[in-house]
Amino acid sequence: MAITRKRYVKQHLKVKKFYGQSANAIYSQIWLALITYCLLRNTKSEHSVKLLT
């Protein structure tokens, strides 16, 4: 399960740079990227808008 989770994060979340050194900072940044991705997908599907993702 952990391997598929890592692969999903690498393929779908475009995190170019981690802004913190601690595990908590990286964890928070990945969660924010995941939330942003989900919001964009939801907006795209609800409004039939072509988004740059």
C-alpha cells in the first residue's frame, strides 16, 4: 500500500520543492498539495471547465 501511495503522490501532486526540513513540514505540504488537487478536480468536474493541471 505504501508503494502505491508514493507512486500516486509522485504522479499526481506536483511538489517541486519542500520548504521545510522537518517531517511535519513535509507532511503538511503534501496534505496541502493533495487538498488543492482534490479541489481542482472537483471544480473541473462540477463546472466542466478545462483547467491547467
